[in-house]
Amino acid sequence: MPRSCSPQLARLPVGRATAGMRWELLTLMLLLLQGSAAWAQRPARARPSAKADTTKQLSTRQVEEALRLFLRADSLHQAQVQPGMEAESEGFVLDQTLTKQGRDFYELFFGTMQENTGLGDYTIVVTERPLRGNSSLVAITVNDTELLEMPLPTRAEQQQEAVAAAVDAAREFLQQQQATTTQLANGNQNAPLPHPDRLWQPLRISDKFCFSIHYTSFSL
């Protein structure tokens, strides 16, 4: 059965028709190739680059390093302005008081104790023990050793004297412990060891106030 075709194509010889079709196909292919090339050359959508992220991370690290250097320089400056600051005490003073007077005693003791440096690690507990009436006792425990117990002063001048004596006793006790520990660490077998007995040493504050210090003695 004959196939239908256009009148122009039917009147052309077979060779000429074939050449024309090839030309049209070649032209179409060229157009398609040009379109593909144009599509491939179009600008790509912007994407966040890894380089930008790296730059941001580097900037963060630089800021942290600058802050660290600034804080170090500031601490060194403070140490120069306040000599002895770099040797700040590493001890703890715990508050177990009950009344306002006990709290005042603790704050005064804490502030005075912080001025004493080079005592190493220690733990001091300031404990208030109620008595009959409105009076109470205050006890100082240093490194699990109850060092002293005394009536809680009510007057400011008595409180200052009592705190000064308590700080002196605590400092002497810690220095004795340090000396013993150092000698033992150096291999000195004859280093003095803590004696199990307790010593009671009465100390008088002013004329109407006294208390006792008791602590484990060292045979130095």
C-alpha cells in the first residue's frame, strides 16, 4: 500500500530528497548542540563555600586565642600590682555558724586567713555551738583536727583579738604539718610525727575574755 507524503517531496527525485533530509537533520543537531552548550555555560547557583567556613573557624580560634592572651596579660599585671597574688592560698574555709555574731566572726576569720599564703591545701571549718541562754561557742577545725574552742565574742574588739589568735594558731598548725610532710617526703625517717595526746594552752584575750587552744602536738 502506498504511503502518503507531501506533494513537494513526491515530485523530487529520491537522491535529492534524501540529501535534503540529511541537511535538515544536521541543522537540527547543530541547534540542539548549541542549546546544550549554552545551558552548560550558564552561571551556576551560588553555594556556600568550604573556604568561607574555614575562614570563619579560623577567625573564632583567633578571637579565643586573643582573649586567652589578654586574660593572661591582665593576671600578670595584677600580680605585679599586688605582690604575692600569684601565690594565692588554695585552702577552703567553711561556714557552719548559726547567728549573726557567728557569721561576723567567720567573715573576719576568712578575710584574715586569706592574707596568709604559702600554706598549701587545707580545709578549715568554723562551727558555732549554742549554749544556754544567748551565748554560744565557736570551734575551729583544721584538716579534720579540732584546733580550738572558745566562747563566741560579742564585742567587736574582743572578736578581732580572738580571730587574730585563731588565725595564728591555724597558721602554726599548718606550717608544722607542712614541715613534717616535707621531711617524710625527703626520706627522713626521724621526722617528727603527730603525737596522740592533746595540749591545752589557755590564752587570754583582753582582761575578761579567755579561751583554750587544743590541738595535736608535734615533737619538733
